[in-house]
Amino acid sequence: MRAKVILKSGKEKSIQRRHPWVFSGAVYGVTQELTDGDLVDVVDAQNHHLGTGYFSDKGSIVVRLLTFGDEIFSENFWDEKLQSAWNLRLKLLNIEETNAFRVIHGEGDGIPGLIIDYYNKNWVIQAHSTGIFLQMEKIAKAIQANFSEYCETIYCKSSGTLPNTGTDYFLFGNKTETIAKENNILFSVNWVEGQKTGFFLDQRNNRKLLGEFSKDKKVLNTFCYTGGFSIYAMSAGAELVTSVDISQKAVDLMDENVLLNNFADRHTSHCANVMHFLTDKTLPEYDVVIVDPPAFAKSHHKRHNAVQAYKRLNVLALQKVSNGGLLFTFSCSQVVNTQLFYDTIVAAGIEAGKKIRVLHSLSQGADHPINLFHPEGHYLKGLVLYVED
């Protein structure tokens, strides 16, 4: 008999609206002692079944639901979810032109706590909950069974998201890197050494948009990581691209991608603190500036400091945009919502003393879908600003 998590009276409404998280404050009690990662049923105060998911004893989210109502959690769950997610990606992308994309995006694909990225027949799995981590072998077997012709390696990279799970490891195969294509542009991806799963796939559409503005332009790409925006700019005919990141490893990987695409004659790289770099009085102005920092806040109590950091950063960036130039600015902090991000950029614009028009509001790519009933899945916010003196 599966253990039950019993909700307080009235606390079932969000689940009935198919929100997949059960918070600790909504729980009345449990029917037996639970261990982190246990599969549990969630019921209301009248013992009506609401859904099934994995229990967590860490943080405020105690259950992440995999099924709702009368849906049955069966042994076919992983096969069905993977096939559904893969079929959606085939509708979204031309796999001959783009063979690097996200296959499972947590709540957006109905599996809270699971990320799976695909790089040219190599799969990288990242667990964000113990319940998911304990299913690694089943998930890997489902990938091999359903996508054998598209599978050379499966790698579990969860040590950064679940620190107590030990080192990362191979579930199948042993490749550590590949050359992947994104809109027919080449990128070297190393999922063992690289950040996250090896590449930031969520910016694909935004990188393509940047290319449309880059021909014959001088471009500055800050927080460049492995150079996604930089490579797109040069591919579209940018005159010169300058890339900056504080990580020497990231800069080295970026330089590798520059050479891979034969753009070395139009590119310069700097390993530097972006804030310090932007305060350099000798730095010229640029036609296009990209500001894509890592998350400055991962919890609500750090949000105020993050907002102040975003503001300072964007003031500096706006001051480096030439008259009639563009600023592509982003936030991937989930706790900084769309309105707060916009308001922060407004404050930066006022302080910078510039005339600014919004040309585009940006988000994550469609292979990072947002569950309609889980708005928290909208984490990437971006604006394209037209800047005049």
C-alpha cells in the first residue's frame, strides 16, 4: 500500500487546477513514515485521490506531482513521457539543422525535477529531486529502448543540483563531448567539463534574433560562456565581436567554438569580471551589447540584492551602447518575475540618461515549454532595447 500525504481542508484547490507542487504548509499529515524520494499518493481531507508524485524532505515543496486525478502512475510512465516530449521537439525543430535541444523540461513536460538535454545523439540527465535521481536507471533504459538510433551516450550530471548524490557518471557509453548543430551553426559541447549540461539551449531563438541585427556591427557579448551569441553575430556578418567572461574555462571553450567556425579574425576574448570590464573608461561604444548574466538570485530573500545588481549592470551596459544601437538584456532568475525585471531595466534606463524603446520581449525557446498551470516555469526574461543619446 502506497503511503499517502493528506492535505488540510481547502488546500487541494491548487492541485485541482493542476499545479504540480504541494507545499509543506498545505500538509495535514502522512499515513506512514516517509523517506526522501518516496513515491506517494496525495489525498484531500476527505481521502479523495488528487495525484501521485515524489516526496521530498528538503525545502518547502514536499511533493512534486507526476499524475493528477484518475491518471495512473504505471511502469510505462517514462516511455510515454519521453515519446510525447520527443514528438513535440520534432514538430518544433528540424533535427537535420538543429541537433541540440532540450527533451524534458521539468514541469513543462510533466516531470517535475527532471531535465534532459540532447546533443547530437548524446543525452545529459539532470535530477533536481531525490525521487527523480533514484529513477536514473529506469530513465536511461527508457531512452535506450525508445531512441536507440539516436543514443550514443547517456550521462547523469546531478552533482550540482543534488550535492549529496556523489559524482556525475555515465549511464551508457562514455563520450564526453561532441560537435552539435544549432541552426546549422557548429558548437563544441562538453557535458562533463561544461556548466549546467554543457550548453545554454534556452537562448536559441534569441541568438538567431541577434544575428538579424549584427551584420557589419561591432558587438560586445558579456557573460559569454561558450560564445553562443558571439558565434551567431559573426555568422551573420558582424564586423567585430568582443566576448567577456570571468571563467577562463568558458573563454577557452568559446575560443574553441570561434576556431571551429573560422571566425578568429573578427573576434577578441577577455577573461574578466564583467562589471569591472564595463567600467573601463577606454572601452569603446558598441553597436550591439548583450548582457546575459547567471542567476543573481535563487531565493526570495536574495531578490533585493539581485535587483540592485541587475540595475547596476544594465546602467553600465547602456552607457556602452552607441547612439542608435541595441542592448539585448536578460535575467534567468526565477524569483525576479517579468514585471520586476522590466521595472529594474526602467530604473537603469533613467539612471543612464538614455532615450530607450523596447523592440522585443524575449523568453526561453519552445523546447523549454511552460506548463500553463505552473507559471513559475517562465524563468528567462529578456528585452531588446533601441538606445539613443
